[in-house]
Amino acid sequence: MKRLLCAAAAALFLVTGFGCGPQKPKLYIYNWTYYIPDEVVKEFGKRYGVKVYYDMYSSNEEMYAKLKSGGAGYDLVFPSGDFVSIMIKEGMLEEIDKSRVPNYGNLDTTVLSKLLFDPGSRYSVPYAMGTAGISIDKRKIADTTRSWRILDNSDYKGRVTLLDDMREVLGAALKTLGYSVNSKDTAQLEKAKQVVMGWKKNIVKFDSEAFGKGFAAGEFWMVHGYAENVFLELDEKAQENVEFFIPDEGGPIYMDNMVILKNARNKDLAYQFINYIHEPEVYARIMDFFQLPSVNVPARKHMTVEPHYQIEDLATSEFKEDLGEHIELYNKIWQEIMVGK
């Protein structure tokens, strides 16, 4: 994608369209890094004569902090479910008028019924659903364990990474112990901390940014993270040497969502973009690119690439929920893990 070069637009937004010709309607999107194929955004801009300004973030916390500090005037944002809950409580979101999103009817009702962070999807429309798991280099890893306990294996010490993500790592440890990823029980969380401290002895680092590149380069043999981040770094031949699995115990599920900010200036275009994303052919292209399971039912017929896993494979996993005041307990435990206490 091109960066806007006009002197009047000094902010570093990514933009569809070229040059500084006649004014077009504008849509300001804030999304995860590399989380939609460029051509999908460009096609929307061309089809509707819209200039799309597209900025990116690497974590929910980064996104939330920027919005709370008054940053940038975005219209459409893509928070994960637990942050949708937080943003609803903070009065940051526009209530969704589903009559303006007719393609909402394409969504899998079984999945929708499990979205406790926004019952009835009053403030959000699902974008992509998935989970973190473990990717292994089959040439290096002989262990056939398909459990989080594979992280206890000291044979691979110095060749393993964990996500630098409190909810994902503690969620994995909680599921290892048979607890909920949303546990608020102090004793359970203390046990989960000890599990993570055991894993920490074997890992190179906590890494949410470059684990896919490091794995592709052979630096790491086993990484905790998202399949799409790993496989997008590998050519077809190299992919044959990789296995991605969701541990048998399950883990945290994410649902990233499209939300319209309360103070959005271009709400009509935001609705148009949400509806466009859930056109079956468009959504299928997005899911094919990331090889994720489709929450859009008719889009499944248009997909040409096998997902890394199916929705059915998430049966033992759980959606992350807003922890409310208990987030402070998680923060305390995570800090203790980071400093090695």
C-alpha cells in the first residue's frame, strides 16, 4: 500500500488511492498489523470512490491507549472481544444498526451465541476468529506430545518462544491445569504462574512480534503463536516441515471485531466497509490469505485454501472475556513472571 505524500496530510496513515486530486469521501481505519490483504482495502476504495486511510497497531493495549488519549479520529477499529467489553463500558462505541449491515446474516449463529463479550452483537460485528497454538519444526522436534506440556521438555531449551501476551500465556497455563482461561481464582492463578515459570526455563524469550520470522530462519524450533504468522513467512516447500497444533487441553480463543467509534465522523462509510467485508467472496479471500476458519457461512463455499484448523478444533478452547478489576491480579502475576519471582 502507498503512503499519502500530500503535504497537508502529514500523519503516517496508509492510504488507498494516489495523488492529491479532487476530494473523495474518507474512511479512517485502525486495525492490527498486516491483518487484511492490501487488495481488499484497495478494491473497496475503487468500488465506492472512497479514500481509505489505514493505520495499524500491534496490541489491544496499544490501540486502547491511543484512543483514550484522543488519538487520530478513526472511524472503524478492530478490537478483540475482551476489549470490546471494555470499550462498551467506557461508552466508546456506536451501537450497531444491523439493518445497515445486511451481510451480518451470513455469520455463523453457533459462533455468535458464544460471544459473551457483546451478547447479541449490539456494538460489534465479528471479523476473524482464531487461536494461538504451537508450531514445531518436524525435522528438529521428535516429541509427539500434543499438549501444552511439550513446553516442559528441556531437550529444546533455547529453541522455544512464548507469546509476549499475558492473557495468552496464562490462559494456556490455566487450561493445562484444567481451569478456565478466564479464571479469577487467586490460587488457580498462582498455580498457573508456576507452570509458566517452568516453561520460562526453556524459552529464548517472550515474543509476539518476530516469532514467525525467527522460526522461518531456523532460529527457533518451536513457537507459541498464531499459525498465520508462521506460515506466511514460509514458502510451500518449507511449510511441509512444519506442524501447527492446538493443544488437547484447548486455550484462549480470540474474536477480533469491527466496531464503529462513538465519535466517528464517517459512520456511513464504516457501515459500508463492514458490510463489504462480509460479502462471501470478499470474506473468503481474506480467510484464504490467512488460512483461518470462516465465521461467514456462505463464504466457506468460496474458499480455495484449507484453513490451518477448523472451528470444530476449538471445542475445548474458550473465548477471552473482560476480567474487570481482576486484571490487576493478572498484571501482578505477569510482572512476577517477567522479573522471575
